Amino acid sequence: MFPGAPLITLVGALLMMGILFLALRWTFGTGRNQPAPLVHDPDDTTGDGLLEEVSRVPTEAAAQILRARLGRAGIRATIGRVDRAYRLLVFHDDLVPARIVVSRGAIE
């Protein structure tokens, strides 16, 4: 063995740890270009987040029928319950088409 072997081993180990650190940082690092997580809006009194109410009906069966009608039209919807009524909720972008689909049954 030559006299500088422990120093070379130490430098080699530190170099490998640095390379491993950089590779893991590149792979699993928190990119600053990623969107920030959604924060609860304190002004939203309903707590529905991104969903908006399309209709409110008295029974669960009526809510299921309206949800199925929206599904056939390609609009995602969910049912929420408040007091004794059932609320049909959709995303804001689907609000106008959903109101048209829901009201179409009342006209026919």
C-alpha cells in the first residue's frame, strides 16, 4: 500500500456522496416550477372548494337521476347533503352547461 491511500479513499468517498446527492436532488428535488398546493379559501362559507351548486332537490333519488343525466352529457357531478336537501355540485367550468342539462328535463 502507498502512503496516501487513506486520503484518496476519503476523497473518493466524499466525491461519490456528492454525486449521489446531486443525482437524488435532480430526481426527487422540489422544483420551483410546480404549482403551489391549494389553500383553503377563508371566504368560502360553503366549504365546497372548486365545486358550485347546480341544483338542490329534496330526495336522493332525484339527485341520482340528475347526476346520471349530467353524466350522459359528459359533465362530472357529485352529490352533497345539507340539512334535508341534496345538492348537485359541478366544477365552475361546467356550471352553465350543467344548468342547461338540468333544466332541459323541466322543459320537456
